[in-house]
Amino acid sequence: MSFVLLVVLVLLSIVFWETFKVKTRTIVDLDEQNQLLEQERELVIRFMHNMVEALGGGADRSALWEQIVHASIQATGALSAAVFELQNGSQLKGVAVEGLFPPHRHLPESSRMKLTTRAKYIEQILKSETFVVGEGIVGSVAKTKKGELVPDATEDTRINQHDDPALLVRSIIVCPILFQNQLLGVLAVVNPADGLEFNKTDFSLVENLAEQAGLAIHNADIMHIQMEKNRLDMELELASNIQGLLLPKAFPKTDELDVHATYIPAQKVGGDLYDIFVLDAHRVGIAIADVSGKGVPGSLLMAICQTNLRHFARRHDSPARVLSAINGEMMNAGMRKDKFVTMVYGIIDTRKNEIVLARGGHEPPLYLQRVGPHRRSEVISVQSEGMALGMVPSDIFDEIVEDKVIPFHPGEVFVLYTDGVTEAVNEEGTEFAFSRLADRVSLLTDQPSRVVNNGIMDAVVEFSARDSYEDDLTLVTVVRTGSSEESG
């Protein structure tokens, strides 16, 4: 019995010892796994911290790609890494590289010595080559959107192996950079520095980095879009304020003229300008202009035009000479060829009962005159020669622009407008046109200027069947008040 008991004790001891070793090994393995997980967590947290700092510093996409590449090398101990960005929906292009990353295709022999260092040369090749989704291992991962670990890459036919030993791909990890399953790019790391193969832990790290990279890049895109929107909003607000200062808030008060203006910008900031100002006891200056360009540049050009208009209007009695002087100032200022202004400027003289006007490439004014013994109303388009301001040198402009004189007696109407009015289209693409404008003014004979403008706008809205327009709509209507006896 004692021998049997001894054998049992020995067997129990062996079982206990083996169980103890298994449990100890399990504890050690779990501890190692916990350490690896903690290491991975710290790397990802550090990576995200760096990305947040980069975003806060206003880093653009290229800087963020470089951060991603650098973080992947630090996390895995790889010799090189690269990011290939998805472009045009189906092409991949190298946008960031660190270390001697093997190019996707064979190196051209003729260009090997173009750069002084091999690393710079390799980087240039990587950032210049483009390949389609599905090509090579990088293209394959882009197509499947699933990461790949290739511990031994020497036999993988998807990987291009170069003659240069420094560019031999021994082991590689390739992971897609996604946001909500939308491919942004591909991250690839090559060859551990210790000469061993990448393992599952390395693969898990790269997968996590690629996942966080997708989120960071998406946030960067959103942030830059928002920053650009904020910048545009500020620019529009500034331009709107400038424009608000330029447009007259009140019109000259006189018993002989009834003036009203209507301005409807197509956007927050328009490109139209109108101005009305007293020159002396009997004369009033009136102008309308359409400025090329919108936003701050357009509003600044408007400010320049109005300043020059009022300045030269005090110096010249001829509207043509005023436009010539403004054109000369614009040409001397070196205006860009795509920046110009169309304008009509007129001087209403109530003592002479006439309007003298000059036209610089703008829409011809509308004039409702009274003819015959019964003072029948007749609408005409006031034609005159002239070119847009800021387009041609003074010698050409001055030769063409001319003054035009029309009578302006009580009961007659003078309307300035921009092409937004006559070029408003309906659903069939037909323009409102001058003929409809003339018809509406004819129906509004003997009405105040405000009623005329409102009637024109009602007609445009009814014709186009819309409440927003692609171009600004501006009307300035002057009704000559008083009686026929007073005008004589």
C-alpha cells in the first residue's frame, strides 16, 4: 500500500507541476499580449495626438500624409514606408515617402543619375509614377479594401523586385486608408530594420494607424473646407459692406425729378453699381455700371469707379470726357484684361430740358418721350458709340466714345438698367429683352418712378417664373415732373 501511495503522490506532483507550468506560461503570454496591446495603444494615441497638433497648426494633406508615413515607421521599426493617394477615382499616386521605398515599377535606366542622392531620386520616382487600382500589391489592397501581411515577400508575384539589393522587398504590410468604407489611399511599410519578418502584431499596428489616418484625413478635409467657407463668408461680408456704402441711400430732392432705384443682387454681393448726385442747382449726374467680377475684387473695383466718377464729374461737363478720364485711370493702374466696367453716365439738365449721356459698352438706356400735339408716348432705345472701360488704351477709347443729347420734358421717362433685366430668361430659354421692357414702361406712363420700377420687376418675375436670378437686376428710373408750361 505504501508503494502505491507513493506512486499516486508522484503522479499528482507531476500533474500539478505541468498544470503550474501551463498556467505560468498562460500568465506570461497574457502579460506579453497585454504589454503589446498597451504598446499599440500608446502608439496609436501618440499618433492621434500628433495628427491633432498638425491639424490645429493648419497642416495640409501632404503634411498629414508625411506624418502618417513617419508614424508607421516608428510603430513597426520598418526601413521605409509610403502612402499612395487615390486620385481621379481609379488612380494611385505616391504622395509621401520615408526611407528607400521600392518604386512600384522598374526604374528607368536613363534617369538613374539625374539626382545627386539615391534617396531623393527614389522619392522623385515614387511621387511621379501613377498606377491604376488593382495593379500590384498596393493596387490589389486598394481594390479589395482589405489589408495584407506578406511576411516573405520574395516570392509574391505582385511585388516588383529591383536589381538593387537596397530595394529588395523582403517583408511588407499594405493597408487601405478608409473613411466610412471610402478609399482615401493606401499605406505600405517595407522591411523590418532587424532583418526579421513582419508579424501579426506589426500588421495590427499598421491597420490601426491606417484606420486612424482615414479619420484624420477626413477631418482635415472637413476643417479646410470649413476654413475656406469661413474665409469666403468674411470676404462676402466685407464686399457686401463696401457695396452697401457705395449705393445711394437717398436721391436728390427736387420738384422737377422723381428718381427711384431697384437693385436685386443674384448673390450676396453683386457686380452692379448705380449713382445719382447733384452737380449744381439745375443739373444732376446719374450713372449705372456693371463691374466684371464678384466678391471683394469686384466691390473694390466698384469703389474705384465711383470715386473716379464723382471726381471727374466735377471737372468735366461732357459725360464722354468723364468716361474717357475713368478709362485712362483704369488703364494707368494696370487693370487686368479680365477686369472691366460697362457704364452709362448722363447729366440731366432741368433748365435746358435735356439729358447729355455717354455710353461705355453698357445696355442702351430706355427713353419714353412725348411726341406730337397730343403728346403721344413713344419708347426708344438711346444708341451711342462707346466701349467698356478698362479694356482698350485711351487713344482707342477716346476716339469712339461720344456724347448723346436727348430732350427731357415733363411727363417723359428715362430708364437705366443692367443686362440682368433684359437677359432674364423663362423656362424655354427666351430672354425678357428690350421689347418687353419697353412695352411695360409704355403701360406705366404718367406713373411715379417707384411704380414704374415695381411694374418692370413684376413683369420680369411673371415672365421668368422664378424668384432668383443668375445675374444682378438693377433699374434706375427718372420721371421728369412738372407741367409742359413750366418746361417751356
